[in-house]
Amino acid sequence: MGADAAEPPAKRVKVEGEGGGAKMDAKQVEAVVLAECKKHQQWLSPPEAPDMPPPKDFEMNSLDTNPVLKTLDAQLLLVCINRLIHSSRLKLTSHAKGGQCLMYVSEEKARQEIEKFGGLTQNELLVYQKIQESGVKGLFQRDLKSRTGITNPNTIRTIIEKLMKRKLIKDFTSVHTGKKKMYILAGLEPSKELTGGNWYTNGELDQDLVDVCMKMGQCTQRRQHGEKRREGERE
């Protein structure tokens, strides 16, 4: 079951086992969804495979198998989920075996998310998410094209520029790929495997540092040689 339904007028639904058959409105349904997601993330099947069974760790925690959620009116449930996603109270994350998971977000965290990501489009958030998923390894622009499904390179470039301007991501260069830029979250540092560690600056070998280290090594070598010679003379 996906989470992209058009929002109809709010209506009341009956939830089995709730208050002896009491009806619930949209706000109450949202509260139920948040409570279930807080206990355990809830799995959504991919749109292209709606009949896919949930992964083993989500057998009783999907929109179709959760004993509480599956009793709700499907249309209203999707409306409430969409609202909670748009208000940052729920976050969608990818599952390694397919589909997505609904993750609970506290009110305070949601407020911070809105301040940080307010005004970004779905495509912009998708690009950010894929860069976030890459961790300290970062992504090339071509990786973003394949992972997001956004095929227009100009669109990807514009999104990257906007995310960098808002200081959500930053670029860096890898010692393995020349001056071709990669992208990472602004608060992270790329792995030393990619940057070359202290020996490289902005993807280029720090020749000044190499020269200094070589001179220090030569001085150490000469000093050790002199000490050995003096010891030999005393003998």
C-alpha cells in the first residue's frame, strides 16, 4: 500500500476493538498511526509490487498486517499518513529488501526538520536523502541521477546548488577520481580512503607537507648517523 492518495474531506471511521466500536475522526487516526510507528516502524510495499509480502522483521508491522492499522479505512489512513509526512511527524526510509518504512518523529524533532527543510520540493528532499544514505562515502552527480530517477542533469545540478546554498550538503574531491566533485552532508567529513588523509588538500597532494616531512626525516637520519659515529670514536 503506497502513501500518495489525494486528500478527500475528513470523515469518520470505525476501528475494530477501539472503545467497543467507537468511531474515530482523522485526528484520532493520526494519533493511532503515530503510536504504532513509535512502537515499531511500519512497512509499505512498493507501488510497482503492491502484493509484495513484508520482510520478516515487519511481518506484523505493515499497513496490511498490523492488527490495529489494518482495521482502518484505507483511504482515510493514506490521507492521515500523507499529512503526518508533510508535517514531518513521520519520515519515509528505504528498506534494503524493497519498499519503504514509516518512522516516528517526535514533535520537537519535527519542528527542527521543518525549520531545516521547509520549502524544499519532493525532488530536492529525495536528492538530500540519497546523499544522506551515502554516509561518508559521498555520491557523484551521475549516482544521484540513477538513484533518484531524475534523468535531467540540469535539474540535478540546480537541486545540488540549492542544497549547497542552504548549507545542507557540501562538495569534495576524491584522490581516486581527480577533480570530479562528490557530494556529502554538510555536517560530515568524507572518509580518509577518498581524501587521502592528511597528505592531501582538496584532493591534491600537499607537496609542502611532503617536503617538510622529508626534511625532518633527513635531519633525524643525520642526527642518528652522527650519534653512531661518536659512539664508534669513543670505543
